[in-house]
Amino acid sequence: MPEGPIASIIRKKLTAGLSPVGLEIEDDSGRHAGHHHEGGMDGKAGGESHFNVTVVSAAFEGQGRVQRQRAVNDLLREELAGPVHALSIRALTPAEAASA
């Protein structure tokens, strides 16, 4: 299935900001269809409102879990303020990904 426009923006921003060696973006909006959130209903068909991302990057070396999540959130600040309602982040170093 082709990536939607929001997922493409997420991919572009995370790639530019973190130079990942691995990046998976899953649009999980379908599981949340019909959920009511402030500002309307999320999870409509093609809504691209809920995502799970796994980012593997050397940029995370020496950082704790919270620092890693902040780095991702900072890169996606505009999307989190608008169309993206929920973002699940799995941020790993290449060594952590290799042992997972």
C-alpha cells in the first residue's frame, strides 16, 4: 500500500534530521476509526492521525529514551500540532536494533 502524504512528510523529516539506517512508519489510524478527539473525529479513512514509528539511528548513541523521543517529537512538531493525534516512537541505536 502506498504511503500517504503525512507519512511521507514524517519519513522526509526523520530522514533529514536523524539520517536513520532503519525507518519504519506504520499508519495505525484504521484501528482508531470513530474515536472522538478535540477538534473532530480522527481515524477516518485516509485520516493519517495515528502512527507507529521505529527509527534506528546512530544519532541516538548516548541518549536516554526520553531524549530520543524528544528528538523525534521536535522534528515532527508541526505534524503533532495538526493532523497527527498520536505517535508511538521506538528509537534505537544500530547496536540495539541488531540485538533486538
